[in-house]
Amino acid sequence: MAPPSPPAPLPPAGRARSQRRVPWRRRRSSPSRPALRARRLRAPHGRDCIPRRAPRPAALRPSMRRARRGAARGGCPRMPPRQREPRRGPGAPPRPAPPAATRPAALALVTLLSFASRFHRLREPPHVCWDETHFGKMGSYYINRTFFFDVHPPLGKMLIGLAGYLSGYDGTFPFQKPGDRYEQHNYVGMRGFCAFLGSCLVPFAYLTVLELSKSLPAALLTAFILIFDTGCITLSQYILLDPILMFFLMGAVLSMVKCNSCADRPFSASWWFWLSLTGVSLAGAMGVKFVGLFVVLLVGLNTIYDLWDLLGNLSLSLVMFGKHLLARVLCLIFLPLALYTAMFAVHFAVLNRSGPGDGFFSSAFQSQLIGNNLHNVSVPEHLAYGSVVTMKNLRMAGGYLHSHWHLYPEGVGARQQQVTAYLHKDLNNLWIIKKHDSDTDLSDPSSPVEFVRHGDIIRLEHKETSRNLHSHQHEAPLTRKHFQVTGYGINGTGDSNDFWRIEVVGRRTGQLIKVLRSQVRLTHVATGCVLGSSGKTLPKWGWEQVEVTCTPYLKETPNSLWNFEDHINPKLPNISLDVLKPSFAEILLESHMVMIRGNSGLKPKDNEVTSKPWHWPINYQGLRFSGVNETDYRVYLLGNPVIWWLNLVTIGLYLLITVATAVALKRGVQLTSELKELSRVVLHAGGQITLGWLLHYLPFFMMGRVLYFHHYFPAMLFSSMLTGITWDALLKFCAGFLSPSTTARKVYGGGFLALVLLILYSFYLFHPLSYGMIGPMASHPSSPMAGLRWMDSWEF
């Protein structure tokens, strides 16, 4: 055999520096091994190069000649066609990041699936479902410009009314009770608006996870979870505030995350855009429900962290730090407050006609509503003896001081005439102010006018029954340790227990008392107790009106304060109530006080299913949206059990990883590279998401108001995003131990596909809950839900 030919000569050494060969680093090799162990080296222009197999003694192969030419041009030698890819180490991602071109296609896919799932069978059922009876009715009020009261801020209802108006709904459907058929009324526009906003939650969550984790599979897994969750679909398909709230909530989170990603280029156009959009979204969330305050808190904590980090940056001047602070104050405080205030300005401007919400607000506010009995009327300004008046309690829904011929029943205090608080206008609300020690007929035109002053002792005689407002030390009907209030006497003649001292809040002795504006307190002279409304509803014998008591506890609350509304006295000159019109700031403050009291006083309706916060993550109990019997079209709000329990397991895994990492760091344990990578991805990307879940869930344990299952859905959005991030990181962690890389990719892809198929199959099983079902209940073998009632608390 002929000896091997010598290798081709190397290029001359006198060439330019950029054209010289890059020398190999020291390498470990054995004469018995023809292949050399690959080591990275640095090319002249800074790119990583991988050295190639040593050339054979024969003439250089064409691939090696091409590699040599690449190195001579200052680049990395090309990989010879036969050269295998280097083995990936443990913990390394099993596949490279997807090309940017695939991301718009993935976003388009999940958006299309989201809209298809939310708009499918949107018209069904063609009758009022669950809380559509409230929010659909309120949309009608906006179209008709009729004033109403609700415990939530106005933005959500205004948008529902606007959607109905633009889609051709005329605002005439009464929305009296669930089950009422819409008939010819156009309700699809309002449902479609809510479904549109609910559909946007999926792409928002997808983009948020993609920005946090930089992982397309994690973003896709999050999107599939939300697309195929039966609870999210149901909540998005009806005229409700929840999809509107969650739209602004997710908009705020996405904008915050995007703004954080622009931290390396502050004050750029994109940075200002996302920062401003965060403020707009915060205003929207707060403008729909007060629980929007939780996302405000999340953004606030993120902002404090950013500012603290900037303050610790010694290379940043104080002037630049001041600019950062000012920008956040403008976009995250002033801008949301301005928009939030503007919502109420529009709300009060649109609702200018008297309606069912009048009685919840002060008399001064009611005087501005067209059609109210106080609108454009003239009354005497100051109170005088002999005046016929109505007295309104200042607590929310406190009602008017009222009496009627009915007596308290046996065993309920003294058997005397009932005194209550009544929410509606009525002739039995009228009382005559008289002196405590005189029975002079003050209605005589010839008698002189004598004004009632702060500190006077008066007697209130009920105009219809001629009995005096009276109290004694008998116990009140419902509120223990309070005294009973009754109507007593005959034709105004009673006893010393009929005497009351009238006091004006913030006034001095001798000052006059103004109609509408003066807040007064009536103190019983004999016992020292204060007249008030407890807010408790009396039984049937009290006509389910509100209890009035005399409380011995002198704490000043709206329950014990009153104002005079109607005022009739022909001997006094009248003034227009326009001079008593409250300012916008007073109206804004009053509306918030009324809403806060209304929220705290919410009680469940008869036979209504309520729940507790610990029920929610485990999907313990759902809500009937429509139908009860086999012949009804039934829709049941319940989360996809597989998804919700997967989210619950993920939260446990996240907490376990967090605690284990903290303990290891505290004890000085050296973590392996794969564990470091897992902790970094899960804790860094999932930290803000977990904080969002905690802020939107834990506060409900401290709330005293009635709670429902749907209150958990904002928190469920965060737990779903955490599931996408955590399981993507876990699959990569497990696949990182395998080699070659093709096996790792198969394991990772198989695990991802198994999760997606599990979600799809569970949706296939439980989708009738969202899209409706008719026929036997789940306990019957022929039911579409037969065998799927996995918990006894599920009522389908």
C-alpha cells in the first residue's frame, strides 16, 4: 500500500492578522483515538467556535477546506456534514427557543380558539340567566337615563348599556327574574360584548407568560388551560361584570410585565406606552369592581420594588431617579385617579332621572334628579314649630321615620304602636314638630313663627295617627340592649317619655336647623338614648320594614343621624332647593360611602347558594346559571375539574420549590446545576404571578360580606399562568437528564402533549356544563353527565 500523502501546506505566516488561523487550545487526546475532544474557543470577532476533528494525513477533505476558508475570513469554521451536535449537559433546555416567526402564528391560533369557544352558542339560552337580571337591568337604566343604586362602581354597567345601545337594544326589557324569555328583544349585543372581553383574556395571559418565561410552550399551555376551562367559558358568555373586570385586570398585568421588559430603555416610546396603559387598566379594573384594588396593590408593590432597585443603583443620579419617580406618579396615580373620577362624572351626568336608587342617597342629592318630588321644588329653609316634616336616616338604606296603626305583637316589648324605618315615600312618614310643654295649635296663621334651634326639647307627633314618638326601657324587638321605640298617646297627649332633645352635628346652642343640609341627632330626655335605625329587617308582623331603636351607646354613626327632607309650613317663605345642591366632590364622596356600606351589608337571598373561600381552589361547589329540573335548559358554573386540580397541585409544587430553595440556601447546601436552573425559572418567572394569586385570593378570608364561587376567577387566572410556567420548567428539568438530545426532546414533547390531551379530554367530558344540557340529571344513566358527578356537592 502506498504511504499516505502529506497534508496540504498551510498559508504563509506573513498574512494579515485577521486572516491568520486561530490556534487550537490545549486538548486532551490519545494517539489511539483519532477524534479529539471538542473545546470552545473564541474567534477574532467574538463568536463561539467549535474545533473540528483533526484532519487525516491524506489530502484535506472538501468540508475541512471550507472550514479553513471560513476561519481565514474571520468566522467560525463550519460544522462538517458528518460532525454530530455536541451533547447537551444536564439541566439544559431540550430544544432551542422557537423562531420568532412561530410566535405570531401561535398567538393567532390561541386567539382564534378563544373566540370560537366563547361565541359558540352565545344565544343559548334565550332567557335571563343568573345575575343578568341585575346587570342587564342596569344597562337598561343607562339607556333610559334612570338613576339606580349598585354596590359596584359604574364603568362595567355603563359599558354594558353602551353595548346594548349600539347593538339596537331599546332598554325596555324588564329583567325581572331569571328564566324570563327575551322574546324579540336584542340581548345578543350585550352578551357578545362580554364574550369579546372574555375572549381577550387568553391572548393576554399567553403574552404575559411568554414575556415572563421566554418559553413558547409555557405560554401555549397557559392558553390551552384558559381556553378549555368550562368555568371561564360560562362566565364570559353572559351579561355580567366578571369578564369586564378580568379584561382590565389582565390588561394591567400584561402592561406591567411589558413595561418591566423595557427597563433597559427607560423613557422610550414603548416604555411610556406600557406604563400609561398600566394606569389606564388600573382605572378600568377599579371602575368595574372594588376588588380591582387587588391588582392596584400588585402593580404598586412592583413599582416600589423597581424604585428601590433604582435607588440602590449608584450610577443613577438623583435627578434621573426623580424623573423615574415622577413618571410613575403621573401614570400610575394621577392618570388612574383622573379616569376613575371621570367615570363617575359621566355616570351622574347620564343618570339624571329619578329611579329606584333615589332612597339610598341624601335628600340634597335627590333634589337634582328629574321626576323626584324634591326636584325644582321650593320649601322653607329653616325648621319651625308646627312644621310638617319627613325625617330620613343617614345610614345606607336607612329609610324614613315611619309609623302606622299596627301594634307590636305580644311578647315584643310594650304592646304599643309600631315605629319603623320605611324606604319609600308614604303619608305615614309625616310628623309634626311641637313644643314639649305646649299643646298650642301652631297651624293658626295668626300665631307667631318660632324656629326650632339646636338644643331644643321637642315632641314629634305622627300626623296620621296623632301619637307621639316615644321610647322606654323595654328591649327593642331585634337588637338586644337597645330600647324599644313606639307611638304613644292619644291626640298628641302622652307623657314625659315623648320628649326628645334635637342636636345638630357641628353646631352651637341656639343655631337654626336647615332642611336637607343639617344632620341632626334626637336624644331621648328620660333615658339618654339616641334614636337610630339598626338596619335589621323586622319579621312579617313588622311588614318587613327596618327596625328603629333607641340606643344607649352614644357613638356617632350614620345609623343615629337624620336629616329633614320634606318641610311644609305655610307661614314660612320658600326657597329653591337649587341653593342647597351639593358639589360634585360631595356627591362623589357620598356615593362611595353608600357603595362601601352596601357591600359590607350584602346578605344572601332566599335559597341562594353561597360559598366559602376554601371551597374555591378545590372546585367544591358551582353555581346554577340556568334551570333546575330535567325539562329546563341547564347551565352550571363549574371549573374544569382536571384544570382546577392541576392548578392546585401546581401551587403546592411552587411552594415546595420555594421552601426547599430557601432552606438549602440558609443551610449553605450547594445546589446542582439542574436544580439551580429549575429554581431560577420557576421562582423568577412565577414570583409575580404567585403574588398576584395571593393578593386576589387571601383577602376574601377577611371579608364579612356574602361570597360566591365566581369571586375566585381573577385568582384562577394567576394560578393558570403559574401552571403553564411551572410544568414547562419541570418537563425541561426532567428531560435535561436524558441523552442524546433527541430523546430529551421526545420526553419533553411527550409530556407537553400528554398535558394538552388531558385538558382536551376533560373539556370534552364537561363541556355540557357551559354550553347547556337538557334531559336527565347526572344521577341518571342516560344523562350526558352520567358518571361525572365526582363530588356530592356538585349540583348538576
